[in-house]
Amino acid sequence: MSSDEAFSRKLATAAAMLLFRSHRKPGVKGWELKQKLGKNYVKIIDALNSYLRRIGLEVKTVLEEGEDLDKARFYIVLSHQLTLSDLVAAGWSIDEVAALAIALSILASRGGKAPLRDVLEVLEAKLPRWKAETYIERAIRRGYLEKTEDDVLVMGWRTRVEVDQQELLKTVLELRLEEPAQGEEKERDQGEE
């Protein structure tokens, strides 16, 4: 077998490992890739990434603090952000997307965790309690949130993989900054009448 054929075979193996779920959580640990593909597995993942980008996908590596690549988890994700219409087409309601964004922004602003009751309290300002609870439970089932035994919400594996947390916080802060300015315009308009 030529070196090109061997590399192609390793590329196919890497794609299969990343695309087909073999654990409770999707993705593959670096040590698993290293064991199956060899010590140069990062080069194979980089080559796979160049193929995947052509169809709008990419390999994302998620490192926990202080971890090296062998302990990191590798996932295949979309290389671009979904639009709201894409999310709705995928079965999400606008309220559900908003509830998840609110929950994640609360967690991000509090260092990655917050009591469930605090998140529900904020959501209940706009949604009935049963809807807020339903949306949180769905986010937990889908892996965006995790609930600890003491009813504290933390960011789930999908949030770490799919959500740009800095961009989410930036967007939320920009919205907050715009709200008072719009409110001041309304007060000014009412004062002129």
C-alpha cells in the first residue's frame, strides 16, 4: 500500500470516528484518535478539516482548562452560524431559541453556572412557568445545559462546542445598551406631544 493510500485510509477512519457516535456523548477524545491514527493524528485531522470546509463543516477541538490535545474532545460541527430561519426549519421555536440564549447569557455572566431557580425567574418574566421549564428541560436533553444534583445549571457539552460564548455576551450587551436609548426616544416623543 502506497503512502497516499495509507493516508487516505487514515483520513476515512478519522471521518468515521468523528461522524459516527460510539459514546454517550458525540465526538472523540484525542487519545482515541492517536491510538487509531498514530502520533501524527493532528495532521490527519487538519487534512480532514480542509475536505469538510468545502461542504460547510469543520472539526472543532474543545480543550478543558489545563488539558493537552490527547485529552481534548474533537467534534464535527457546522463551519458557519445558523440563521434564525435555519433554526426554525430544524424544529426550534423562536421562544425556545430566546430562552436558551437568555439561559446561556445568565450562565456566561456568572462564570458558567447559576441556580436553576434564578434562570427560571428571569424566563418567567416573559414566558409562562410551564414553558420556561419545558425549554430548560429540552436544552438539558439536547446537551446545551446540564443540571447538577443541587439544581444548579451549567453549560453543557453542546454549548462548549457550538456556541461562541463571547459573541453571545457581546450581542446581549449590545442589546442592553440599545434598549435605554430607544426608551429615551419614546419618553422624548411622549414629552413633545
